[in-house]
Amino acid sequence: MDSSSLSSIESLVHEIKKDLFSNQDNFNTFLTKTSAYDIAWTLAMIPFNNQEKEDNGPMFDSCLNWILNNQNEQGFWGESNGENLIPTIYSLPITLACMVALKKWNVGERHIIKGLKFIHANMYTLLKENSQCFPCWFTIVFPSILQLAKAQGLEIIIVNGSNKLLSDVIMKKITLLESEKLNDNIVNEEDGSLFQSPSSTAQAFMSSGNKKCLEYLMSIVQKCPKGVPSRFPVDEELKLLCVVDNIQRMGLAKHFEKEIEQILEQVYNNYQINNLKNNNEYLLSSSEEKISDDLPEKLLKDSLAFRLLRLQGYKINQGCFCWFLQQPQIRDKIEKNKEHFTYVMYNVYRATDLMFNGESQIEEARFFARNFLLNNNDNLSLFPALQKVIEHELNVPWFARLEHLDHRLWIELNQSIPLSIGKSSFSWLAYLQNEKLMQLAVQNYEYRQSIYRKELEDLKRWSKEKGLVDIGFGREKTTYSYFASAASSSSFLPYESFLRLIVAKCSIVITVADDFYDEEASLSELHILSEAIQRWDAKNLDGPSKIIFEALDDLVCDVAKMYHLQHKIDITPQLRHMWKETFGSWMMESLWSTTSNLPSRDKYLQVGMISIGAHILVLHAASLGCSILPNQMFGPINGQYENITKLLMTTTRLLNDIQSYQKEREFGKMNYTLLHFNENPRGQIEDSVDFVNVILGDKKKEFLENVLMDGFNDMPRTMKLLHLSCLNVFHMFFNSCNLFDTKSAILEDIMRAIYIPLGQNEQTQIMPLQQKKIKKKIEIVKVNACVNHVKNMKQEVGIGISFVKRQNPKNYNSFGWSTKEFASYNLRLCFM
């Protein structure tokens, strides 16, 4: 691996820790995002001593200088969509406000001319693009600032077609003002602000001369020397939570573990003391006529706090963020102001991913947030990348996502966030913008990719040396196996980790053996192999049976040796027992398939939760990735598995059986769903699917509580997270929106996870093409290697599959897809 890349990453981490976490002033400077509108329409407009005299200049000349120094090359200020600096509709009022400020002080004539050219060239297009859903803030502000610009002497030419669109904006403004009960502007006695808005406060000061307003404005300039934010002050804990959430979603949490723990401990302690009281007071005040203006901010903070604290293992009550459901006026406010609550409801929905059994309020919040987001596409038109992320959230369950790919999606969102959010309802996205964090995220992701490529090549060599590649049946499984292992564990496993290879090797052996039992061998051959496994002796084995046994024995010996080196304890008996048990379950299922005797559902599940093989994967890896573990965690030689492991085994089996019943029924095989249907012949098969889904839902909630909360078992956190990552992989492959609908779906994800650098998305459009900007040139050799690997992988993962020794094995169609059993087909694709 490139040591210079690792050194660069470590250096960046050190810089960010110093800038972001060393003290409060650094933190505010690091995060404060400039609002061109507030600078122009407010501070730059205030004359010295608030007196209009010919020789007076601006009171805050630094703000005027900011305007002069921050005009975009295209002539606008403020909003742009992504790195290609494409203006948004918000850039119209912001640019007008900046020009008004320059005109007021008779400076920047060249800037004004350039700005006018932009307005004249883009007004019609931007109005037309947004004519179906003008943002509320734009609707209120634009007509007024346009009128002011004309009064100031700016020659604004309304081109043909713009008049009708401008009339539409004015009519919407009238409708909005009539529908809202506008209260008198009241200055906050505590900080001197008007709605914590610099622009509103500056206008109030110019009209009233209120000293508290002036003190507020001066404090902003002092505390934010690099630019005025759109809102000030901001809840400090909310900013911290936004930063922690962003760091985690970029895949950087491993670098900031201590800092994240300190922040979340502080937040948790404050919530323990204040949250219930604050929520009750908030609900009481909201029952009156006016709902507080900070409702979006509070609900965003509470939903982020709940998710981050629960993920960290803190016991946090569902009422932490579900309080909004108790007040009809609040729900009505949210539904009527979708533009202001889209990003908030997105985070409410994310918080509901972490639901335990019995949490009915979270169930209700999830239903509310989902309906809100499904009916809110119009308000996301300005932020297509965020729209993609929200659609991903709604369409792919959290349990069914691989975190490494989620990290990539979030990094790409960060790269496309407007450089200046301004007054839009997504202003909290501004706290995701930081050049150093983005640089670190990209380097970290691509460094992991380089490690994954090397480990995958090592795994391919092992698989070939053991004869598993050329065994003569089934498909090449190495790449799928490693992809599943690596992409599901990137947040909690270090860069260099043999645990990924252990999981991948186990899944390769499981898949080859499963192929042998399901597709290849006669019943006599299966008896011979099963007896050899129980004896753990390869005597009398030959052909595929011998290859399978020797690969398995080699794997078990390697794991046992590594464990012995760490702990001076021999766990060979425990490891062998797990495999004996699993091979025994495959033999039992083969016998069931050859007879007409159906087992009971309970008996089937006892066998099926073992035959799925999930416990093999997590317990082999956990043995090497954790400190010394009690023997009972490895397997029930004389007892039972830990409950968290049994829940994993059960949920993965039920996931499989919900998806596979149609294929199982077609080929006369049993399945938990079909067994329930056979026991209830008067019902419909859909009723049985629903029945199993209810069981699965409860088991997943119980499993998640076992993973995240202490007190259920003594497993180290890494071991519990390995259990969760295993369920993520199974859920991805057995999800109802599974990735097997198209032959290229998994190939594309593998390429993005391991081979394609960030910024190179030829196959997947995360953002519209016009918003992309490739930040680096990839060497021709590297690109060619990527292309060549695609060609090779098409033979590995099911596109133009080539088989050794036999061109078309039994029970496979001409494309190489299994036609015998859907369940084992999915399992083989997933675990190799």
C-alpha cells in the first residue's frame, strides 16, 4: 500500500482535529458559512452611525469588501449548484441585493455591469425552470428586491416571457402573505436580533436605530470575520451533531473516535437533564396560536441526537424526537410548510431506522415522515443530489445497505452541495461543506479501495490454489464474496484487516459446498462427504469432495493458529463443531428433499438457521478481531449460541425464505413460508408471506437492540457490529428490491466500491451530468486496468459466465443463472 497516501491522511486528520475540535472559536470559524444575501441586504447597506450623509461610508466596510471580492466569474453572487457553479433561482435576489449595496456606495461599477448581464441572461431561464414551485423565501423576497434595485437606479430589463413569470411570483407572494398571520417584528431582548436573522435585524436597525440590534450586528462581524451567516446565533449542539453525522456518513468516524465520544457524551448528559422539560414547554407553547420559528431547528437537532446517541449505545427514549406527533398544530405546520421541513423530515425518517420492539411512537413517526417525503419531490428540484439520497433512503431499507457504498453516495452529495445555501430551507447542508473534510473523505475512500484491490487479488490466488476456482461446477464466487465482506464493514474495521479475508474465505467454502449439496452430488456422495466431515478425516474422499474438505481444513487450521498465537488457546474443536453442524444441516435438507415427509416449521427453522451459514461468518472473524472470548460464544458443543447470534441466524433464514418460496415451490422444495401455507390451506400464499414478515420484523428489532445496547450479552462492540454487517449483506441480497433484477447491478456496485475512483461515475448517475466535475485525471494505465477488470468480472459474476469442464451444468440456463433453487442461488451470489 502507498505509505505516502496514509501519511497524507494522517496529516489531514491532525489538521482537522486542531481546526475543528481544539477550541470553540476555531470550531465556529471552521463551520460558519457566509450568506451573500445577509452581507449585501444588511450590513453592507448600513451607513456609518446609521446616518444618511453624503460623506458617510458603510458602517461595516468589511462586508462591502466581501461583496467586491466574491462575485462569481459568471456575474452572480450566492447560490450555485455543485462544483460547476451552475446558478440556482436563489442567485437572482442575492445578486440584485449585492448590486444594490454597491450602487448605494457608488463602487464596483464593473461588478454591477457584470451582474446585470447575468440577470438579463438568466432571469427567464431560472424563473421558467422553477415556475411550477417557486420557493417561499424567493417568492417573498424577489419582487421587493427587484423593486428596490429599480428605485436605486439599476436598469433591470425584463425580457420577453419574464413578465408573465414575474406576475406569477407576485401572485404567489400575495397568496402567501394572505394565508400567514403576520406578527409585529419583535426584537429578541436576549440577543438583540430579529428572528436570529442578520438581514432582518439590519433592516430593523436602519428603521428604528435600536441599540440592541446594533450590538447584535457588531457581534456577528466580530465573531464571523470571514463572512456573515444566514442565521446567528445557532444552537452549538446542533452544529456539533451535524458535524458528527457528516463525519460518520463520510466514513471517517474511525479517525475521530475520541472526539465523537466526547461530543455525544456531552449531548447525552444535556438531554438527560433538559430534554423532557424542554419538550413539554415547547408543546405547551405550541398549543397557543403561534408555533415557535425554531421548530425545524429543534426537530432536526432532536432527530439527529436520537440517531447518533442510539448508534453509540446510549439509552435514549423515543420521546426524544417523537414529541412533535402529540400536537396537531405542529403536524399541520410541518405539512403546510414542506419547503422548510424537507431536510428535517429526512432526518426524522433516518432516526426511525433504529426502532426497537414496542416503540409505537417511532412507528408513527416513520409513517408520517415517509408520507411527507414521498409527496415532496417539487421542493427538491434545486438539490438533485439530495433528492437522490432521499430516494435511496426511501427505496432501500437501512438494513439492506452496505456502508462503504453509502459513504460514497454521501461524499458525492457533499461535492454537489451549493457553495452558498443562502436563505433556502436546506441551510443546514452548509455545515457539511468543508474543504479539508472533503479532501480527507476522498483520500480515505480511495485508499480503502487500493487496499481492497490488493486483498481481492490475494483472495483470488488462495481460491485458485485450493482448487475452488476450477472445481468443475457452479460459478466463480471470489469477487462477490470479498465485495460483501469489505463493503459492509468499512466503518469499524481498520485499513489493514485479515478479518475481511476470513469472512470471504468462509463464504467461498460455504457456497462451493452448498453448490455441491444442492446441485452436483448424488445422495451417496453426500453421505460420504458428510461422514468425512464428522470424522474430520479426508480418507476415501476424491474429486470435489476432497477439494472441499482440504480447503475447509486449511481454513480452520489458519483461524485456529492465529487465535492460538494471540491467546495461547486452541479453539479447533469449536471451529470444527460449527462446520460439522452446518454440513449436517445441508445433509438433512437434502434428505428432506428426497422424501415426502415434511418437517414441522419449528424443526425446519432449527435446521435452516444453521444451514444458512451466517454464524460461521461472524464467529470465525470475531474470534480473531476481539479480545479473548468465552467458549460458549463460538458454538454450542454442549449448549446454545448467544442470543444475538441466534437472532442473526433466524433473520437471515427468514429473509431467504420470504424471497425464495416461489422457486422452492416450483422445484418441490420446502421453505418456512410454504410450510406455513401448507398448515393453513384455506389462506392465500400472500397471507403466509405477511405472517413471516411480521416475525422477521420483530426479530430484526430485537436483534438491533442486542447489537446497540449493553446488557444483553458480553460481546465486544466490534463483534456485535460484525453481526450487524452480516445481516446488512444478507438483507441486501434478499431485499424485496433486490439487486438481481438486472445482471449488471452487482457488477456496477463492485466497481464503485473497489475500482472506480470518486468523481468517476461512468456507470451510475448520482448527479445530473452537467453538475459533475472530474477533479483529477486518471492515468491511462489505471483506466485500462479498470476496463480490463470489468471484462474479467463479467465472467465471474454472471455476465457471460464461463464454466470449467462443462459448458452448461445441470440446473443452469444458458446465461448461467440457477434455475433449480432461488434461495441457494442468492446465497451463492452473496457468500462465496
